[in-house]
Amino acid sequence: MPTLEALAQAPLPTRFGRFQVRVYRWDDPTAHPALSKEHCALVMGDLHGRRNVPVRVHSECLTSEVFGSLKCDCREQLDAALERIAAEGTGVVVYLRQEGRGIGLGNKVRAYALQAEGADTVEANLALGFEADERRYDLAAAILADIGARSIRLLTNNPLKVAGLRAAGVTVTDRIAHWVGENQHNAAYLAVKRRKMGHHPDQPVRLRALSSARKS
């Protein structure tokens, strides 16, 4: 039986505003080994008993969020979520250590190598013996229950994330489109999300040029 343990919490000033960071340990013997045991939530405001809380359930992407990879839009999605929640003054980003859609960093880079040879992201995961998306959302549901949110408005383009959270018992009252624009390196990746994974094309494609600093 999976168990969730609250480990620590503290105020966290960010460039978007002041959040409270909460760290959790998730112990699940049935989970994929790539699912790290420590996860966190960045919380703004008192959410206990609140309804229609703006929430982003975000999976870790080391290559984008730390190294600045342009192959995806994960860093921009994380920043946009924190900015939106700060603007509303309440909400939470649930940050799950599910690198590479749940297959782990090593396998994610193996998938990158297959993509360099012409495979798309779905084909690469399948070629490595995984599902197109191995992520789970029962952990996110447990964290939201601990925080006390009664219902949420989910910042996502992914219908599987909405379905996964609802199946885990979360009341999702609305889905908020969360496109952040495209560049020449991730346009094909985002097209596969829309075409093969059903991500909602709520907004027209906006291809943005990279600054010279990011190109170098």
C-alpha cells in the first residue's frame, strides 16, 4: 500500500513571489524505480478547504529546468504556472520526480538518442519497452489531499493528466489551457503531443525565435 509522509516545510522566496515549499516522501513498492521517493509542492495561500484552487501538477525535467534544453517546453510551463499562481495569490505547483514521462533520466537520454536518429518521443519510449507515458497521479492526489484542497482548476493541456487525477479521487472542476509557445527545436515535439497524445490545441501555434544568447 503506498504511503505519503510529510518530511519538511519552509517559506521559499522566488522571483515570482513567496511560496511555502513542502517536501514529501512517497513509498510505493509497485512504482517504477525511476519514481524518486521525495517530491514537493510549492504552495501559496491557505488552501485547506478551498475549492477551485489553481493547480499545476508538473513532472521534473532536469534537462530543461536546470540545463536549459530547448527540446521541450517544461521550464517555460513551470515558470508560467508559478507566475499565474502568484498573480492569483493562491494555488499550488505539485512537483513530481517523474523524469522523462516516468522512465527516468538515463532512459530519457536514451530516448533522446533515438530521436536524433529520427524517432519521435512516443516512438522512442515504445522502442525502449515503455508506454508512451509511464507517469502516475495517485501521488499528486495524496499531496493535494494533505494540503486540503477540496477541488482544483488544473493548468494542463494533457487529457490523460485530468483523467488520472480524477481516477485518483481529485475533483477537477476545470482545465486551464497551458500552452507557452514554441521554438524551432521543440515544435515537432509539441506537434506529437497534440497529434498522438491528444493534448488540446486550445491556442494557435506561436513559433518564437530564440535570442542570440540562447542560441549560443
